[in-house]
Amino acid sequence: MTENHRASAADPFPVERPTSCDRPSPDDLLRARWGREPEFTPETWNPVLDTILSHRSVRLWQEKEVSEAAIRTVAAAAQSGSTSSHKQMTSVVAVRNQQTKAELAEVGGPKQARHIASAPVVLVWLIDTSRIRASAQRHGTEYAARNYLNEAMIAASDVGIAAQTAALAAESMGLGVVFLGSLRNDAERVAQLLQLPDHVIPFLGMELGHPDPAEPAGVKPRLPQSSFLHWETYDEKEAVAPIEEYDEAISRYFARYGKDRRWSAQMSQRVSETAFAHDKRREIRRVFEKAGFRLS
């Protein structure tokens, strides 16, 4: 292990940008992911795990196109993800037109606008019932499943699986990504921009491109595994116990960027009524109902 990869009390995040000439160990990657010493030693490791554990959100892009072949490869990986009951209720629109990206950036809001507009590609992941609807009509069957909340949950789950599989594929190819829940700030406007029929919902965005070497973002620590992984039964006491410790880990991470943030304080603000007072995301139910989902 090199000196750069040794953890210290002051800097518990030793690995951020693995390179071929200085490859981090599994312990390095796990330490960076949790902002603390790992609680176990993996029995096996492989390049796929290297890619997964090295994930970081990229918001600074090189002025370099992503080829059509690369986009198609990422899309092929997304289609290879699991899909509930083989319904395949997900599609994606690859946006490369600069004017459209600029308008998507407006939907994303001031904090997101610059990096959305500058991203080589914005992938907009859709809940798409077009093929299910057409199949039901073809066989004279009512699409009754859309009358139940479960159908919307299946569709949203499929989008998440497809998008995360795409992200993993992109990162394995040397590309970078950042997800954009902010496109739900005004899903109806996004639908208009992409000329979507009423029954197709823009649910999640994802920037795709070649990361700028100057991108400062590192591997942001997650909650300790003891809060996340339960054995046999759920332990709520264990789930909430590490919050204070995690606040400190996140605080050390953001201190690198001259910021003072605690996770619990951020979350309490983000789930408050004030946070939704002027947020059009609260109208997403109407978008689902317009698409034919009854949510009952």
C-alpha cells in the first residue's frame, strides 16, 4: 500500500480516483466508502467491485462527445437489468441537442443548471407503459393492473434498476455519471420537451460524459454498514445508532470543500414541509394519474 493510501485520523478518505498505475486495495475502497475502517475483510474481489466501490457523482465534463456506440452500449446494459414480471416498463431518451439540454437545465434549477447544460448527454429515464398498453389492446384485454399502486411501484423500481445498471456500465467504460431527480421539479415540462405521450412519465435524469480531470468530487461516505445490513430481523436501534458518528464522517468529507454539513441536519431540512412549499415535485401524483395510474 502506498503512503497516499494509508488512512489517518485527519483524513479517513484515502482513495478517490483509482488509477491503473496505483490501484487501491479493497480495504482502501471500503474505507473511502464508509469514511471509517471497514468492519470486515472481503474473501474475494474483482474489477466489477472496483468500479462499484469507486462510484462518485460527476458534474464537471470535458468538451468531448460521447459516441453513439458508447450510448448504445450503456443502453444495452440498462436493458440487461432485471425487470419485474418481464414487463419492461422502462425506456430512455438520450438528449444531445444543446437547446433541449439548456431547457432541461432550467427544470433542474439554478444549482443544477450549469452542469446539466454542459453535459455531453442527458439520459432521461421513462416509465413507459406504451408496449403493455398496445399488447393489452392487441389481445382485447383491459389494462387493469394500472388501477393499483403496485403497478406504479413496479415501473419506478424497473427505472431504478435500469438506470443504476447503466451507470455501472458507463463507469466501467471510463465515463462518469450523476443522477438527476431534479427533472421531477417539473415532469410535465420535461414531457413536453421530449414530446412524450400522456402515458409516458419522465422519472429520472442522468448526465453522461467524460469526467473533467479537474472534477473535485470524491467518494462520498455512506452510512455505516451496521445501519444498513441487518441479520435475520430488522433492528431499528442499530439502524439509527450510527447517525452521530456518520454526521462527523460527512462533516470531515465536506470540510475538504470548505463546507460545514451534517447529514442529519440536511435530511431534516429536506423532508420538512418548507422544502416542499414551492416544489413542483409534490405534483408528481397528478402526472402518474394523467398517465393512467390510479395509485389505489
